[in-house]
Amino acid sequence: MLNGSITPGTYEVLTPINAVTATTTSEEIVIAGAKKVSFMFTRANHSAGSSAFSVEVSLDGTTYVAYNKLISNVTNTNAQTLTRVGSVSLAANGSTFASMDLDHDAIYSIKVTATETTDGTHSATVIIER
């Protein structure tokens, strides 16, 4: 077991966007049957501007629509529900975390987009638990 909860072989770690320096959309990532999908979005080499990361989803691998239910890694009180967003932005060097709401959705595949404003190096890593 890895970290006490995930058995090796039941997950994939992919880097669909790896240190790009312009707006980029990944190739299709098939997540059909996934239990959990989480992302680590990273911005480096910042001097100005920002990196916005978003996800598109598809039921058939052909038609994609914006996914507006990324669960953002923000602090909530016990009375609040999870915060869902359409994109996650970084305006400085660093990383942030987001997850998909697969309790309510069945999705065949996804594509990840990093949108550059001004400069920077942008990366997205995804872990898929099967």
C-alpha cells in the first residue's frame, strides 16, 4: 500500500501538460470507470501574468464541454459545502490541487488546458484511481 490507502497498480499518474510556455490543451485522457481523479497544477518561471487551468469532459471522446465542477482546494468552514469552480489560476510560482466530483458524474474522457497570460511555465499532473 502507498500512503496507507492506495494499493500499487490501482492508479495512474500522468503529466498531460509538462513545462509548456504557451496556452496548451492536452491529448485525451480516458478516465472511464475511475473512482477518483485529482490534479496538481503548477506554475514556474513567473515574472508577470498567470496560468489558468481548466478541464473539458466528454461522454464519447469526440464532443467536449467545459467542466465547471472542479473541487477547489480552498478552506471552508464546517457549515460550507465544497467549492466547485470552472478553472484554477496561479499568479505566482507554485502549485495547487483540485479534484473532480465523480460521485455525481460518469465521464468517458477529459482534456486539460493551461491558458497562459504573459509568461511562465505551466504543468498539470493527474492521478487516476481505478
